[in-house]
Amino acid sequence: MDKEKLFKTIAITSLVVCLAVWIPNVIFQVASPLWMATFLIAPIGITFSILIKKYWLVVSNVIMLFSFFLFMFAGYLVNFLTDGKP
């Protein structure tokens, strides 16, 4: 396996893992601290995707790096728009 293929595999794996750690919180509504792993895993994916110059992987891993803030914004926006009523 050449370097570029290995780096691409690592970058895609980090993206999938970052998506997977949000599943308990978003899908099952279980308070799980696994989402904090995105702060450790996403920079690895960003680094390896920059090395192979796959910018769609860079963007997707950056989104996952800031996913906590995006989810918080979405939650507060929905709360504001619905006046706190479900």
C-alpha cells in the first residue's frame, strides 16, 4: 500500500469515527461524552487529508472538528424559533 492510499484511508477513517461518536447523542438521545473524541481525531484527519491534497476531506474533517459548536448553534436556533416549546 503506497503512502497516498494509506493517508487517504486514515483521513476517511477519522471522518467516519467522528461521525460515529455523535450517534449516541444525536440518534439515541443518550448523553455520551464520546463526542469529545472529535477534538482529538478530526485534526489527525485534517493533517492527513492536507498531505494528500484532498480538499473535500479537509473541509469535512474541519466541519467535524467544529461539530460541537454547530450542533449547539442549531439547538439554540431551534429553541429560539420555537420559543422553547417542543
